Amino acid sequence: MDRRLLLKSLSFVLVGSRALWATSARANDPGYYCATNDMAVVVSASPTSPGPGWTRRTLQQAIEIAQKARKPLNLLGGIYLADRLVISAPIEIYAMPGAASIQPSGSDSLNITIDTVDDVTIRGLALSGKKLPFAEPAGLMLPLPAMGEYGRIPNFNGIIAAHRVERLRIEDCTIGGSSACGVALWNCRAAEIRGNQFADNMVAIYSTNGAENLIADNTVGRSGDAGIIVWQTPANFDATIIRGNHVDATTALTTSTNTEVGGSGYFGNGIYAWQANDLIIAENVCTRSTFSGIRLLDCYNCNVSNNQILESGETALMIEAPYGSKPGPVTEIPFTTSGPASPHYEGAVVSGNVVVGAGNGITITNVWTGGRRVAINGNQVKTIKIYTLRTSDPQNPSYLTGGSGIAAEGDVVVSGNMVEDCEGPGILLYDVGVEGSSFETTASAIGNTVKNAPLGIGFHQQWPGETRFPNFILIEGNILQGYTQGSIMAIVWTFDAHGNVNGYTLADGKDWGRTASGPAYVGKPYPNVAIGPNYALGG
């Protein structure tokens, strides 16, 4: 089936025959002077008529006139008031950037809805929700199937909300003050959201069940729960490119209290993706996120490269499978010779990123619930600290960040990275596989430089009660300096009362690195570990 037709046929809400939004505009919006010329339908916010041929129309009426005439709609400078605006045919709505503002006309948020329409452009407008509630939720039920935890936001909707739209363009707009989303996309394909400014929205940009979209060159500030979200349900091809965005000050307000942050990772991320495959996340600057600058859950074959992630609250960059069962002996779907039968993620490249300031730097985790094959190379990680994070999640009410620079498990290659100034280990390797399987996972740390961490490179000894699996670790060619506990050592995890890792102990006290005056160790200190030449410059 042609992908365009396939996307058109998808039923996002469970009641597939009903529209996602009501299509009637509010009748009490004020009127403005409107005229049609050879080039466009023009609307003026002037309180007096600009001249002959201008008639009074609401913005909704002006949109319908432009759609029928198949001409662009040009808003001249000024403030316009509207409640709900419905786009029901191809159209371009534009203004000189910064000149025309649309604000709510009453006690409900501004809501521009586009349902099953292609080729829509909105350019140069300033759009505000003024933090007012939306008159209606985006769907006929809450929570909507793809929203998960985000369904907790009342009347989840968007200042611009698009459903089953191809070739939507939102450019050079200012979008702010949404009690839910700035822009919400469902089942949209080839959308371009670029060059906009978002501020003070609960979520700036939310895309679910879309394909081949572009989110680029936007400035996103002060998001209450997330900056940019890309979701699929179930897991599916997405191929959105998220590039060149500045995302600052993402908090986690939903379900939070004065002393806690909301949730334990699904809120509070600059860029967050779930079950969305084949993403490219590149050249973004993510600063001051409560949890992660970039966080991927259950995402296949993604490229996360050349991003700047600064001052993250928990883990700067995370790729994970769902947490699932707590560590220890559990039953999982076995691996096959080609990998897990139903892995939660497989395949990622994490390269060229700069991470400065976080509770953890780069983390690839939860492989025991299914996931593998990540390359972490050429990253810079600096200033990673251990502290206590308090959340509203009853499973994780409070926990220590690990303070590790790079922590990775499950068929991972950690190579050519520079890690510096960590309060925890510089690099941690886990050779953990899916419990109960016979598939061999591998982890390697090759050619990295680690400076000023208590433990240069730590490697997993085993979980308490774990049966050893035929997994393998290789450590060679690393330079280690400024360690206090040791350069390369085996560790055993410790856990808090909720089953969360809260630290580690040294397994046997042996340092398998090389001192400045001693010989290099080369060999297999454990059956699952091989150590080649490394150079440790001393503590």
C-alpha cells in the first residue's frame, strides 16, 4: 500500500469512524476588515476600514474565503482575537514575522485545528494560548492511546493541532503559553516545523505516529514537561530528523510537588522519543533539562550525533529499554542467534556529542529487558556529579545519580571518548545479557581518555544471585589519570530499598591497569574479561 494512503487509513483514536476534533469554529469571535486582491486575501486589524472593498469578517470566515479562492491569507500587523480556528482545505496563512499576533478571544486557549488536509503553511505568526485551558480535548477519550503519561495533562491539545496532514509547514512563528502543546501532530507525514520560537508551553512540539518529519532550527524555552517529543505506538518506522534546535530549561511539572519533580524520566527531557525508529537527532543544544537533554526509550537504529547537552539534572543522554523487572534473576524472552526475539531497542550511534554538567553523562541501559548494539564514540563528557534526586514516582521516590561519565551495556563499543571530572566512575561497562538467554553480548572500551574520576574504568562483576552468561568484555588502549580508587577494576552493584542501583563496591580490590612505574597487565583476569595494554598515569 502507498505510504500516503496507509497514513490516511490509520485510526489514531480507538473509535475510528469519528473525527478527532469538532470542526465548528466559535461564533463569538470579533470581526476584522477583509479584502481580496489578485495575490491574496488580506485581513487588517485596523479599527477603521482601510478603504473601499473591505468588509468585516471573523478570522475563521477569512480562512474560508481564502480556501475557497485558493489564495494565501495575509494578516497585516496587529492583534487578532479568536477562539477555535479550523483549517479544512489547503492554505497558506502568513504575516511579517513579529507583526501579527493571534490571541484567545475568551476563557479558552487559542486552538488552530487541521484535520485530514494536505499542504498547509502557517508562517510568521505570533500565537498565544495565555495558559488558558483548551475548550475540548484533542480526542474523544483521555488518555489518548499514544500519550501514556502525557495523557495526564488535562484536555491535551495544541495551539496548532494537526491530524493526518501531509506537507504541513510551520515556519518563523512564535508559539507560547499553551497549557498542553504548542504544536501537536498526529499521523502527520513530511511536516516541517522549523525556525520557530516556543516558550512557556507544557510541551513545545509533540509528534506521534508520524513519518519523515523535520523539526529544525527552533528555539524552545521553559517547557513545563518536555521540549520536543516524538512517539510511535506501537513501535514503528518514523525517520523524523530533529536538527539544530535550542532547547532550554525543560522542567517536569506534571504530578510534581514543591520538593519533587514529576515522574522519574518520562517528563523533564529536552528531546524525548519512544518507540520511534530511524531517527536522526543532530546538532541540537539542550540546556538545563530536569532529567535528560536527549532520552530515547525503545527506539531502533537511531543516530544521535554532534549535540551539545549542558547542565542536565539527571542523565544528559540516555538510550534505554523499559525498566521492567528489577535486577537479579528474571525470566525474559530468549535471544536468538540474530538477537532478541522481541528486543526493546536495537542499534544506535552516539557520536561527537559534548556533555557538560549532569548527574550521569551518557547511559545505555536496561539491556536485561531487551536491547543491544550501540556505538558510543568520539564524545566529550565533563563535570558529572552525584546527588540525590527526589521524584513523584512511587517506584523511585529518591535515588542517587551515579556520577558516571559513560555507562553502557549490551553489545556496546565505547571508543575514542574523552571523560573528565566525574564524581563517579569515568566509564562503566556491563556485560549483562537478557536473563535466561544463551546469546553472547559484548562490551568494549578502546582508546578512551579518562581523567579525574575516582575509578577510571569499572566493569561489571555480576548481579547478586545472577547466573553467569557467556558475555564478554574487552578493555584496551585507554589512558587513565587522576583516579583515587583505581584505574581499571571489577565492581559489584549495591541497591536501595526500591531495587535501584545506588552505588557499587570493588569486587576484589585488584587494579588491572598500569601504574607509571609498573608493568602493563595483559590477559584475562576473569573468564569473561580480556584486558589489553592500557596506560594509567597514577592517582
